[in-house]
Amino acid sequence: MAESPSSPIKSSIAAALRETVSPPPPPAASPAAPSAAPAGSAPSSAPPQSELCTIKLDGREVQAKKGANLLEVCLAHGVDVSYFCYHPGLSSPAVCRQCLVEVVGQPKLVPACFTPIADKMEVNTATPRVLTIRRQMLEFTLVNHPVDCPICDKAGECTLQKQYQDWDHVGSRSSIPKVHKPKMQDLGPHIVLDSERCILCTRCIRVCDEVAGQKQLTMAWRGDREQLTVAPGHQLDNPYSLNTVDVCPVGALTSKDFRFTMRAWELFTTSSVCPGCATGCNVEVHHAQGEIWRLVPRENLQVNKYWMCDEGRFAYKDVRHKRLTSARIGAGRGQPAQITSVDKAVAFAAERLERLVSSGGTIGLVYSAQTTNEALFALSQVAAKLTARGASVRAYVSGAAPRPERADNILRSADVNPNTAGAKLLAGVGAGDAKALLADLTAGKLKGLWMVGTDLPLGEQAEFEIAPLADGLELLICQAVHDSPLLRRAHVQLPAAAWAEVDGTFTNAKHMVQRLRKAVAPQGDARAHLELVTQIAKKANLAQNEKWQVSARQAFLQMVAEVASTLPPGADPAQSVAAGFAAADWGKEFLPVQLRFANSRG
Amino acid sequence: MSTTTQSKTGPRKLAFGMPTPDEIAAGGIPGLSARPKLPVDLMDKLNASELEEVEDIELPTEPMQINMGPSHPATHGTVRIVLTIDGETVRDSDVQVGYLHRCFEKEAEYATYTQVFPYTDRLNYVSPLLNNVGFALAVEKLLGIGAAIPERAQYIRVIVGEISRITDHLTCLGASAMEVGGFTPFLWMIKIREWLWELLEELTGARLTHSYVRVGGVSQDLTEDFIARLRATLNRSLEPLAECEKLLVKNRIFRDRMDGVGTMSAEDAIAMGWTGPCLRSTGVPYDVRKDHPYLVYDRFEFDVPVGSVGDNYDRFAVRLEEIRQSMRILEQAMQQIPPGPVLLDEPRICMPPKNAVYNTIESMIGHFKLIVDGIKVPPGEVYSYTEGGNGELGFYIVSDGSGRPYRCHVRSPSFIITQSMSKLILGAGIADIIPTFGMINMIGGECDR
């Protein structure tokens, strides 16, 4: 570690925050490149030589695509040019004037974010002239900025703070009173605006215009009285409104949900995937003190770019609330069940399962699309063992009901299950759906039912009504994250860990197998679905110490190997889910990083 | 009361129940007759040396393993020594450190550079300011601002550092004297130490865990009358110090446990990585302040005392003399200290003034970033070493460019010297362990970092 330990360490953190598990479907040429490329860099596949041009960047010859954005070229080559209004996912209006650089031959400084590069261009980003102007722009921005850091939600992940400390860091020269603007304006269901803090970069306006496609925000007034506002009678209520909080370089836009709950720099970040729908937006889970405080999008250009929907951000609440935290066993048929330890419940389940197998009778296995691939793979292994023992086994894929009204062509999908593709593949070709399950229950075709995830495409009321159907079963084993009417009818009720409490993978609608990482400890006695399946299989003498029973990673490796073995070589992940599995990679393990040291925000 | 008291009932026993002379004369001392009688030939021997000549009484012994510590009342430091003894003689020993382990190095990886200072206070906790200074110098070396530190801050660091060295040595000498039975020197030396700590408390706000030094200087200027009070305190401490010296240097009991006990040769000491007073006791005049001057130590005149035998007494004498030399340095520093700022004027390293923090956004941000993100230290690695209370105190820091150390290792002199403990007490008597251990001066906090 003699010369510079910085780059490997920092880049490993950055990679942890950006990394995708599965390589992107379309190019698939260089699987390593996309995760390592910094924000806004040129595409990884090298363009033909004719499209390249050479510029001189701070005296260094640099090659880039002709016409590329100068600011992006600078960032890709490690040249730090401060900026506020530029965002890699949005258009560049060059309003903040913070990225002014010197182009030799041009009389005035030019905004890098608005300048396409041309051959033989000579750019200087660190001459005294540029540095002075950069400092003056910051001084100008700070003239009317309130002394709010101690009470500001953005403090610690604030771009203005960062740019000041990096480029200005001299004291105030101003003695005139600051211009005051309205504070605490309610903009919509999720957002509060503090106009005094706003530095007028218009990123939020562009997020609404370009990402959500709804023109809800605009600037009003002029000069030092200019402020952000919504049109009269409207509010900021598009389904992507909370992205404005993320892109806000200061604390002007704050989330009502997160406001004043936690200081940003104290949070730890773990990369994961949103469990809200089949899109599988990559997220950072921000947690501290064993609780999740918010979800923010994590850059993945193949899936969600830099964004996620408002609903998805609240997915963490399910991890906190209405949890099943202890195991219960009982006589079924809605009779009160007794709380017991998970081990006892597992032993009870195993014993009853063995009895059922020896007595003969069809056993239903429910693969919930809300559950990780690894747990479902384990269940499919159990299914094979049961069949080998002579039991008749039926597989069903279940999950929450689709919500067509939320589908748009941006990120939100009608399928609100994160792992439908994976569940369908792992349950096998002959698997029925939830309708088939209800039909079989009604017809009394099943003697036993083992549900890995109790999610059904029914509302709570409907579920309450169908719950008595379970009374015909000799054995109902439910592994569930949340309490539900059907669960109450089960003979064995096992508490399962939620998505943020386990390691595993989800397969999204684009067949990309994406990695979940354990952010917080499971609540109460809850254990991962995979662990519960493993232990029941062990106790029931179905499988002892097989690879998938060792750890989530081992289960993943076995699953990928088995799925890949069924495929012809060179299968396209875009065409089949199995090919997506075959291309999947578990990724590295990372310790959660505290945001103040992660260098990822602000 | 040596006489019997007269009363109406005749002569009485002495107040504390001793038999009266009459009773003794009558031979009626209760219990005496019941004692077993020793062989007459042994009773005839008058003193111990004659007793040893009697071959018959050599008792058969076999090696025995016993624990000394980890919570032994006579070791100042939590350490476990597993002894194999043959009678009174130490045949083997296993010195086990780690009972005060508080993960300094790991904690430092999770704290900003400024937050590490309170941890350094707890390394060698009888001279916290020397550790403060050592760590600050390491970070400054990595930042490349060593030469820019204001001169007044450098003098203040020397002053508080030398005061700490005095308190360190006083604790070591006083406690060691107490452990071999001399309680008075302990009380007097601790009294002097307390005067000095009161002075430091007035300056830093804390009696023991000062956290006074900052990267770029010190946290605040000397109090108005600090110099005058320090001078007075030093003058006042000369007399009790001299008395302590008299009480110990010519004390037969003390000298018996010091002279020729725990002897180390200069070659072995160097081979074992000894530094500080312990190394100097063997005759090697290595002192970081002289050999690799840092801060403003090259401007002071002071001697490096060395011993000749390398035994406990030499270690004692070297420390005693170093107290005087530190006083010499203090005297010169008090004369030379210039006026001026005590903290570097660099907003990316040092905190802006509080008034500006509360009233301007610029300084508020500066304050905020320094607190939350820490001082951004350029990537690289550094080893910086100073003369601590027990020897060369080195900090090895690897920076990854973030606000906290990627790795922080401390070369703590105690840890390295303690490895020789087994060698020093091999063949010594059990009673020699305590003074030898005392003169090694293992400080648990520093040893078990």
C-alpha cells in the first residue's frame, strides 16, 4: 500500500453503491465495465476511431467522443469541476455558472456542462482565473443562503457544503442583511420547500419535466427574489416527486417522510433492490440503529438510471410494521395457536410433514413472488425430494395482485411483485397460479400446503373470506413476513425475515438477477425464508447439509449452475429468464458504510 | 503507654493486653509453652546467613505455577504474570498483556482525525498530552503543514508535553516506591503531580483526559497567568522532590530491590527495541528530542541522562534526573515563548472562530464539514515519532484521502518494553518482580492499545 491506497478503497465503496448483479442484457459484451464506469461517462464499448477526438485537458492529452459534454469528459478523467445544475440524468441548462472553465481561444469562460468538445480543444480547469471565478460564484451563491445547517435535513450530504469546502473555504465578506423568502412551503403530499435555501439550479423542475413528464414546478420572480413555485391550484404530486429531493443540491426540497427523523451523515448505506414492483429499481437502504430510515435510488443505467418512484421509497415501512415476530403452532381451523420458539415450530412442521408424506396425499407448495430466488430454489429442491419419496407435489406461484393503474412507461410496473420471473422459473413449468391454488383448495385436492410467503392476489377482506378454505387441510405451514387472515388458520406459523433483512436475489421483469443485501437484523424471532426451508428439510430428513442449505450464496451458486446447465451456450438474457440466471453474479460482500465517509452523496 | 497504671485494685495489665513484667518473670506467658520447639541447633544460629550453612534444613521444593495478576494490588497496570517458581525463585514466567484492551487502533479507523485525540489521551493516561502531541505531529506530517504550525503553538506543545513527562515520571517513581513499602514518597510525588494537573486542568478543562492539542495547533491559548503559576509550581515542587530523593536513594530496603535487579545490557535493550528512560538506563543516550528534534526542541539546552548498569536503580535514577531536565526545558520555554496565534489559519484544517460559525453561512459550513467529514488528509502513509513518557511514541497512519485514518498504528513504548519482562525477572525472587515491573512502567492503556 505504498503509493496511494486511496483509489482502490474509494472505488470499492463506489462500486458497492453502484454495482449491479447481473450484467446488462443488451450489449453483454463486457460485463465488468458498466458497474465500474463513473456517472455520466462515455459508453463502455469504445466508439470507432473516426468519432474520437483529442483534447488537451489541463495540459494532458485526453481522447473522447466528438461532441461529448465537456463536463462529463472532465469527470470521466478525474478532473473535478464543481457544478450544481448539471445532473447526468437530466439536460444541461447551464444556469448555475459553477462549472465555468477556460477554453483557450475563447475570450470568456465557458460552462463545461454546456460545451461539446471538439478536436484539439485546449481546456484549463485550474488556472487562477478559473479558480477565482469558481470561488466568486460560490460566494455569490452563499450571500443569501441562511445559516441553517444545524437544522437542515441535507446537511452532511449537501452539494453546496461540499463545493464550499472544496473550492471556497474563506470567510464571509458580506455585512448586508440576507434576503428572506418563505420557509416551510407545502408543495405536495410528500414535499416541503424552503425557498431561502434554494440556489435556483432548476434540477427539480427538470426532474418533473423530463423524468416524470409532468410540468408542475417553475421559477417565479427575478433576481435575488427569484423562487421555486408550483402553478396556482396545482401541487407537486407526480409519482416521481421525491426524486426532486434527491437531486436538490441543498436542503430546499425535503421529504416529509424523512424530515427531522435522522441526520443524514449518521446513516449507514447498504445497496439493495426495491421490492415494490417487477422493475427492481436499485436502491440504497439507509439505516441506523437497526432500523431503516429511507430508501434512495442507486444509479443503474440498465434499470432505473438515477430514479425511483415515491411508492417504492415507502417500501421500507413494511419492514417496520405489522410484522409476524414469533412462531406459533396450533390445531389449525382458526383455533388459537400457541406462541413457541422457531426451533420447536420447525420440528413440529417437519414431523407433521413426514407423517403426511408417509400417509400419502397431495402436498401443495406455494412459491411467493415476494421471496428471494434462493428461498424458492430451496423449496424446489424440497419438492424434488418429496417427489422422490413418492409424495405427490403441486407447485403454485402466488403474489400480490397486479395493479394496472400504476403502470407507466417510466419505472412503475403493474406487477407489484419483485420476483415474479424468478418464482415462475423456479416453480417449474407445471406450476399453477393463485387461481389454481384456490380452485384446488375449494375442490379439496390438497392434503397439505406449505407456503413460502403467504402473499395472495386478494385484498385483506377477500383473504379473510377465503381463509376457511384452509380448514380442509391436514397441514398448513406458512412462512410469512406479515400477519394475515390465512396465516391465522395455519398449523405452523413461522416468522420470516423481510427483504431488507436477508441476502439474496430478485429477478426483475427484464430478467436481470439483482442482489439484495442484508441491511438490518430480522425483527423478533424472524429468520430468512431460505433458513426456514433448510431447517424444515433437515428435520424432516429430506436433505442434510446439501450445498443450498449452507448459505444464501451457496444456494445462489447451485441455482445458477443448475439453471445454466439447461441452457444452450450464448443464450440471450433478454429472451429467457433462465439466461438471465445464467448470467448472474453474486457480487462482493461489503460492510455497510456510514454516509459521512461513503463519499457517495453531496 | 509503657508503664502500668495504678488503681485501687492494684497493678493492671497494659492497655493493649501485653503481659506485665511480673507475669513474664513468672514465665506464665500464655501460648508460648504450647509452641513446638525448634531443634536446638537451629535456635543457636543467630542470623540468616548462618542458617543457610545448615545443610539439613534444605526443604525439598518442586516448581509451582502461580498467577500474579491480572488484578494484583502491587502492580500498577493490569497484567497477568503466570509464574513458575521454585521456592522464591522465578524459573519461568509468561507475561500476558491485553487486560486493558480498548481497541485504539480499530476505533481510530472509525473516527475523524480530530475525534482520535480523546482516544490518544487514554493511551498513556499519565502523560496524555505527549500522546496528543505525537498524534497531531503525525497528521501534520501527512498534511505537510508541519513547518506552518504557529511558533507559539509549538512552544505550548513543548510546555504541556514536558509537564506531562514530569507527571509521568512522578507517577512511575512514586508508585514504585510505594510498592516496595515507601509510602511517603508516593504521597509527595502524587502531590506534586496534582499541582501540575491542576495547572493543566485550568488550561485544558480536564484534569486527566485533556484532548487539548489539535491538528494545526492547540485548542486554546495559555491562560493569562499560566506562565507565572507554572514557574511557582515548579519552584514549589523542588523541595518535596528533593526530600523524596533523599528518602529513596539512601533507603536500604529500596536499594535492595533496585540495585542489580532486572539488569539489561545495552545490546539486549537495543535488540529488544527498548527506547526512552529504560534504554537510557543501559547507557545508550538515545532521546528523540535530541537525536531527531521536533517542534522547537532544538532551541533548548538539556542533558540526556544515562545509566551504566541497566538495572532498576538506573531506570529510577534516569527518570529522576529527567524530571529535572524537563524543568530546565520548561524554564527555557517559558522565557522564549513568543506571542501570536495558537492555531493555524487554514479553514480546511482548523475550526473557524465560533462567532463566525454562528453568524455566517461560510464559517458554519466550514465548521460543519470539519466536524462531520473530518479533516481531509491527502492519501499516503506516514510514520511520525516523538519522545513519549516511556520512550519513542510513534504513530503510523495510512490515509485514503477521507476524513478518517484508513489505518492507524501506534508504536507504544510500553508494549515493546514489556516483552522483555520475562527475561528481566528470570532467576529473580518473587519480591523483585514488583519493582522490576514498576520500573519498566508498563501502562496498560498504551500497551494494549
